Amino acid sequence: MKKITLLAAVAAMLVGCGSQSDKAADEPAFDKYNSVVYELNVRQATPEGTFAAAEEYLPVLKDMGVDIVWLMPIHPIGVDGRKGTLGSYYSISDYEAVNPEFGDLAAFDSFVTRAHELGLKVIIDWVANHTSRDAKWWREGHADWYVLDEQTGLPIVQYDWTDIAKLNYDNADMREAMTSAMLFWIGRGVDGFRCDVAYEVPIDFWQQAFARIKEVNSDVYLLAEGEKTFLHDDAFDASYTWELHHLMNDIAQGKKGVADLKAYIAADAVAYPAPAMRLMFTSNHDENSWSGSEFERMHDAASAFAALTFVLPQGQPLIYTGQEIGMDHRLEFFEKDTVDGLLDTSRGEQWRKLYTDLCRMRHGNRALAAGSDIAPIEYVAGTPDEVLAFTRTADDNTVLCLFNLSADSQTVTFTEAVAGDYTSFDGTAQSVAAGAERELQPWEWIILTI
């Protein structure tokens, strides 16, 4: 009989396998295709809101199993049209400086150095679509670097972003300055970029800029905020899955179901063929501040959908600041609003345990990796319509997933294919016979690995 390791979780009873200890000296090289991203909100993560304070949290992220730390914009924020007291991180006045709110360049360098010592990669948010309205480039007289309003002669405003100035990508000098600024940070050890509203910037700019960046760092990691297929044309490694995110919210709220999810998975695989990676998330800085925490949107289903982002094909899971302690709070976007208890590792124990287990599971199963040779999804027949049941297999590694994506209990009958003697991660033996039934509580999920 097959020996299978069991990871089971219910929103009300999260079970884990303990903290991840330091890895051995022969730790395998970084693999972007089997990585976990953590979005770090420097302003809100600590009471100090500085690089130095956030640096102290890096060992915790390492122990949790994070691979890539994404820093929200680190640059100075414009004053003209500033929103709130502190302003939007995405209204940047100088691409080659750091926000004094966070510290100085030396403090940033220290953060990157410490992250690298721990084996973590650091990427920074890059806002190439626009600057602040009083940015250095504007003050230096480069009006032709901007898209101007014909009546006022001032940079146009997009959407309701009244604190920004749209850049003109028809200007070759601006393009060169933008690329040089990105290379400035690569030269300081940055490992890649999360590119804000990447779809608003011409794809040929990204292609040309990234080609030059890869001459310096061939293993650079590039993430696009956007859900456009052209972003993967010789440009980005990964792109957002906004459609999946909203679908998960709808399922949690009873508006859609498993059939809709299966249709999405099939369509996305065609639209974004491997090796395209798809960033999957239950929260991020936008969703948390403007739509609410995952608990507001997903309620008791939050745990199930967090786990789902770790196991879907081509997926790359994202954890946002505070999710690892179960933060149920909308963080202010333009003001100081510290995450309560993030640095206290005794806080949010069940959620820290959950994400640690999910990261370890992700890293320990080749069948879950993204990349060119992904393990396809194979649906398990004979389960209730409300249960998403599938396997993914790569060589001798198989992952079996059962998700009750409903607010009602569902009964699953185990087939011969999954019958056998199991060993749970806590070392207890469990025997499952063909024909045996298992009642899944509302939103309960089980992941079995061989």
C-alpha cells in the first residue's frame, strides 16, 4: 500500500507540522518556479515603519518559508496633490532615492544584505506609468517626458489618481532615464521588480529594459500587476490573477461554485501557457485597504482559499503583511496604521502555523511547481459538485487535493486510487479503505501528498 503524508485543515482547526528550521548548507539554489512571495508594507509592518525595523522580521519570514520579499514602493512621495497625511506610496518623486520615512540608502542596503544572507530575494515595487506631479523629472524641466493636458500644459491625471503625472513613452530620453533608474537598484542588489499597472506601459519598453537588466542579473524575477497575456511576451515571469481572486470571493459568498472555478482553470491554462506564472492571492495592499481583509470577503472560507493558492497549476502564492497573524483589519493607505502584533511571534499562532505548513508543502512537492514542465490537473471523479477534488503528479510525486467549497457539509467516498496506509505529518498512522466515507465540514480542505 502507498505511503502518503496527510495535511488537513479546517478553518476552525488548523493543523501544522511546526516551524521551518534553518536549512542545511547544501540548500538547493533559488527556484523562482517553486517560490512563495511575501508583500511587505514597510510603513505599516512595524511601529517604527522603517527598513531597520522590518529587517528584524526577515528571519521570521525565512522560517515561515518565504522566498521572495516584495517591498511596496520605497521611494520619496510627492507633495503636490498628496492624498492624506503621508501620501500614496505610488506617487513617486525620485526613482533613485528612498522615502526618508523609511530610512536612508544605507538602511535599505542593510535590509537587502540581511535578506540575502538568509537566502531571501528582494524585489521592489516599480511605478513606471507615472510619477508624482512635483517629481524630480518635472522640476528639472522635462515637460516632454510627460503626457500633457492640451489646455493646462500640465501632466494629465489618470482615473482618480489626482496626485500623479502620466509619463510619455514616445520620448526616448525618458525611456532611457527609466531604464537607468531600474539598473541603479539592480546595482544595489535588488533581485527584481513588481511593476505597478504594468499593462499601461508599452510592452516594448519592458522587453527592452528587461533585456538590459538581464545582462546584469540573468536570474532577475519580474512580476506584472496586470492580467494581460501580452505581458508574458519576452517580458514578465508572472502576472496577477485578478479574475481568480474575484471568483474566490464570489464562491465564498455563495454567488458562484466549483463549476465556475473549473471553467476558469481551463481557460487560464490556454490563455497563459507555461512557463507563465500566475500570482495567486486572497489579499494584497489594494484588496485589504479598499475591499477589506479576506475575512470580510471570504469569511469562514479564508483558510480554504489560502490553501488553494498554493496548489493550482502555474500558481505562485502571495502572502500579504498581516495575513500570517490572521489580521482582520483594513489598513489605512495614506496614513500610519501599524499591523498590531506582527513582531510578536506568539500572536496569530494558528495562522503562522498554517502558512508555514503551506510553504513547506509547496517546497517539498515537485508536483506543485510552476515552470515549463508543470504537473497537469486531473479531476477526481465521483465527488459532490461542491467539492473540488484533483490530483497533480510529477514523476513519483503526487498531490491529492479535496476542497469543500460550500457552506454545507459534504461526504466524500474514497476510491481504490487513494486507499492505503497514510502517515500524517505529526507521525500518526491512518488507514483509509476503498469505499470509506469522509464528511468534509463547511470549507474544510485536505491535501495528501506522496
